[in-house]
Amino acid sequence: MYSSSFRLTNRDIDLALEAGHLFLVFQPKIELATGRVLAAEAYVRWDHPDYGLMPPGLFLSFFERRERSVDLTRFVVGAAADAMVHWHAHGQHWPVSVNLSGTDLNDPTLPGVLAGIVGERGLDPSEITLEIPEAVFASNAEHSARAIAEMRRLGFRTALDGGGAVVVPTEYVTPAYFSEVKVSGASIIRFAQRLRHAGLGFIGRRVSLAARLGLDATAVGVEDETTLSGLAAVGFTAAQGTHICRPRSAGELLGWSFAQDMREDFILADDMDNDNILQLELPAPVSTAKEAEEDILLLDNSLPPDEIFLSYEDHEIAIPGQDGLEVCAAALDPACFFPGRNLIAMLRWRPRHGRRIAGIDRPIRMRVRNSRPKSKNIFARALGF
């Protein structure tokens, strides 16, 4: 997408700040226990007039190399505060978190500047969370701690953000320096979940420490329902990620709630028969359908012959696929398989975002339906067919 001739200059930065080429999107963070929106994280995007929409990984390091990180941070905090004012005017009071770089902590004037930006808009600093990368403790932990303490003194919330690559001394993971711990990275979170049972894993220990000290623990980068449903067991109290909500503009998030999104999913599911239903349609002779019903009765005699409740976690449900290979039903999105002339079509309809409420094992209802013979039309009956 970007050629080897890709070049950025200080003039590009000046133009981006002056002409509005930089803008923010926000990703909601929800409370795992209730689904309530706790805050939103701000992400910066750059719509370059020549190169188009550039991902943050492409230009954030450029700002640091040009020593313009502080300028970018001031812009992000100002734009985030403007979005909060817009939300407040419509009765939506969401705090916002903003990412800082290691370079930002080297500027002793930045905390006061950010407090001034927030105060000009009539907001309280406690409504802004400044996310501190754990990497700052690898170079100069004492200096970073002093800068963080100053931000706390001015009323800002602060969050320790990282994936455990840097060991942060436990004396700094306290309410005196941080109000929250954030763990970023879907693969890192899944790894922490696997190690949980063995009592191992640095991430698990950091989350446990946060819980003992009364700090919030947020998982960032939740990409699937399996990860979401297992976060509370690891010790997380909140989560955000594309599985919950993709980053959107401030206007698109006006009035958004996780519960409303879930309701819309289930309403849509009801319109399409039912959520998480496995349907086996057997347009074969009636005897074949009866045999299928008898097989189901062997599994659970307490239910009617045309209905049984199963769980993907308890049963490895599979159906015939191509070349005689079985296909695991748990991996299906809306899909149909046609193994020969005797059609066995399996449909698993999932909600729009492919998720279920965290911690709830929603059963799957399987129905076996006898195919109804098609009625002959009037011409076929008249001709004796």
C-alpha cells in the first residue's frame, strides 16, 4: 500500500495539525460484571492528503523521531476533551483515556499543559485517564514515577499499559501511581488464561496484584467471545476490543451501549428463527428422518423427539464435509455443506458480532425436521403424475 518512496516531514505534521488531517476514534470499555460502559479510549488517525488514511503504527514513531510527540499528545487530549463536551451536552458522561509516550514523560511542563486544556473546557482532570507505557520503567523508573506522581497530583487518572514485556517494580504498581492496569494484546491475554490454572504467568500476577490493591484491571484487544467469557476468571474487571465494539467516531458512539448492541443482536436473531440453533434438514425418505429422531432420543429421553439441548463446550458436534472429513460445528459461521445427493444442511446462526454475554453458557437447540413433500401442481395432477 505504501511504496518505498514514502516520506514524511515536519511540514506534514504542521499541515496535519493546522488543516485537520488528524482525527480521533474511540473504543468503549465495558465492565465485565454488568456490561456497563466505563470509559472510552481515544485513538488518533491521520488522513494524509497524499498517502490516504495511515495506521498509527506508521506515523507515531515518526512523531517521536521528529520530537513532536508532545504536540501530538496536546492535540489528542484537546480533541478528546471536545468529544467529551459533545457527549455531555447529550447526557452521555464517558471518561476518556489517552495514550502517552515515553517522550511525553520527559517534558516537565506537559502535566500542567494538559490540566489547562481540560480546564478550559470545563472538565475535571479525573475524567481523563493518561495511559503510561510500561516501557518507561525500563529506562528511568524513578524519573517516570515522579512524572506520574505529578499527573496524579493534578487529578488525572493514570493507567499502566503493556503486555508484561517489562517488569515494573511492585512498589510502583500502587494507587499512589496508578488507578488502573491495562493488559494489551489478544494473544497475551489468551496465554494468561491458559497459565491461570497452573498459577503461572506474569500477567496473571500483575492482575492479581492490582486486585489486591484495589486497582481496575482491563483487558485490551478482546477479539472473540471465548476470550471475553474467560477474562473474569483471570481477574480482569473490564474489557475492550473489536469483539465488543470497533473504534468509532464520537458521533457514532453517541447513545451507544453494550446492552443495546446485545438486544439488537437478539432481536435480529429472533427474526431469523432463533439464536444459536442447529437445524438438520433431511429431505430423504421418512424412515431416515425417524432414524435420526431415534438417535437423538438415545442422547436425552427427557426431551421431545424433535428437540435436544446441546452445548459446544460439552459435545464435539461435527457433520460430514467434503471427502469424508468431518467439520466441527463449533467453527461454523452461517454455512451449508452438501455431502452428495442426500442433502444434510447445517445452519448455525450467530449474532452480528459473533458474541454471547460473558460468563453465560448459552445452550444450543437442535431440531430435526422432516421434509415436507412438495404438493403437485394442478397440471401434474391433471396428467396423472
